[in-house]
Amino acid sequence: MPITVQDIKDHNDYYDITNFIADMKNSEYEKLLNKNAFFYSDAHGFIRHVLSDEPIATNKDQLNLLIKHLEKYRDKLDDTPILNKD
């Protein structure tokens, strides 16, 4: 089932996400990560995306591959703007 605009609004309301990620202070983003606002581990230990509930890693090897894959994006991102630093 596709994610709707209402699903996104409900998710943001539930986790009290009031800013676009690019406008968040690092501490605010970290709090959301710690609240599992984006990812969580289910009863089987699978890591799932909160909004879609899709599993993104089901074992340590997959998690390591995911982390390795995400590292490839590091050079594509800008450094943290001053306004986001705490």
C-alpha cells in the first residue's frame, strides 16, 4: 500500500517532527533517531523503516552491507551548516 500524505502527517505528528530534516539541529535529529522515529528493530530483530514498515536489514551481514552502502553517500552530502550545529 502506498504511503499517503496523511500517513506522513500522522507520522510527523506522532513523533513531534516539526522541522524539515535539513532545518533540524543535530541534537534534534539525534533525539528523533533515539526515539526510533525513522527506524526500529522488530520482535525478530529485523531493522524496519518506521513509515513503510519495510524491513531494511534482517541480519548483521545485511546491516553491515547497508552501512557500507550508506557510507558511499557521505561525499555527496554537504558539511553540516552552522545553523544545524549545536
